[in-house]
Amino acid sequence: MQRIRLRYTKRGRLRFTSHRDFQRAFERALRRAEVPMAYSAGFTPHPKVSYANAAPTGTGSEAEYLEIALTEPRDPDTLRELLDESLPDGLDIIDAVEARTSGLADRLTASVWELRLDGVEVEDAERAVAAFLAADTVEVRRKTKNGMRDFDARGAVADLQAAPAPGDRPGEGPCAILRLVVRHVTPAVRPDDVLSGLRAVADLAPPVPAAVTRLAQGLFDEESGTVTDPLAPDREAVTAAPPKAAGLASATAAPEGPGSA
């Protein structure tokens, strides 16, 4: 059985698709692309697809991950192209690699988010960010399946910065961009929780809902404060793999002598 790990996006209007909507679209794409999927056992077999830490409905993402199991080997790049052609624009398969290591989900320990705050001056965003980072804890409240819950939104935030929106915006009004690095903790701290925290400590309240996009997710490097590519170990394992048996045989074959046929 071969395992392939894929990175995909949710862009534009497709950011409003739920995780279940994506599952249905992806399983249709698998059938269209005639992918030789492995199936689970039991009365209702289903394709062996493992999803890892999907973004909330309504948020865009450049870094969603899943893993599929195949009954026949396929080239990851060719498979990526076939699946990408079978999905609607906005749900794009942008990377594929053969799984050579274990624990993809264990390598998703933090996310990098971008929050676009239309109608917010950059100076106001910077003051709110400074107040948030200066606080030891920032208590926020969110409704969960078990009811309302209070928790600290500050502890999970590894970095938070404010910057102006790129490019000229004549006549479009102010806009601030927040860049946020959040560790994956329990309970999960989401970008909207950080926005609630900014409102609590600095009364920052954007006049319109923020446009939220996940830019990356992976292993958080405490020393550098960066989020690393979770597929890198699989690529490195492929590079470090020894030549195939056929290649070894041809490389070690005795050279032909003068009397060879």
C-alpha cells in the first residue's frame, strides 16, 4: 500500500465550504481521476483518507493537509495534477509527496494566519497588538458544543504583528493586516479568539468581519519562531533513499570485454 500526502487550498468563495463539503468534493475527485484507492473494511467501506487539522468554515487557507492510501503505486506529481483538474477552482492541490515518515498530524503544531481588518487604521491595530502582547493572560469566551467556555487566548500566541495593507488603496479607506502565529493547543485558539482578545484589551472592533487566511501550518521551531514545512521530512527521505534494485544491478554489472557478443 502506498501513502500520498497532499497539500491543498481553500480560496475565494470556496473558503465558505465546510469540511464535510470538501470531503464530498474530494471523494468525487478521486473517482473522476480513477485513483486506485484503498478502502476500509466493514459493511460501508469508504476511501482511506486522513484529514489533518482542517481550517474552520469561512476562513481561507493555503496550507491544508491530508493523506490517502492507494492499492497501486502512483507518481505523486501526476496524481496531484489529476486531482487538481478534478476539483473546482479554489480547492487546489498544490503539493504532493509520497509518505516516507510517520506522524504527519504530530508535525502540525502551529499555524501562521493573516487577518485583514478593513476599516481599521494601522496605528490603532499596532496599539491593540502591543496591549495584547503585554498582557500575561487574555481571557475570552466562546460557545463550544459543551456550552460557553472561558479560556486564555494569549498563551497560544507565539507572534502577532500589525502592518499596513500592501499596495495603494485610494478611496478604499484604511486597512490593517495582522500576521499571527498560533500554537495548536487544547482548547484550540482560533483567529477569532485573538480578535476577541484585542477587543477585550484595547477595544479594537473592526466595522466589518475580518478576512482570515491560513498561510502555513507545520512544526513550530521555538528557537527561530518559524513554522516549518511538514512535508519536508518526506522529501528528505525520498532524496536519501538508496537507488532501486534495478539501478544497482546495472551499476554493478561487469563491463563488456572484447569477446562479448
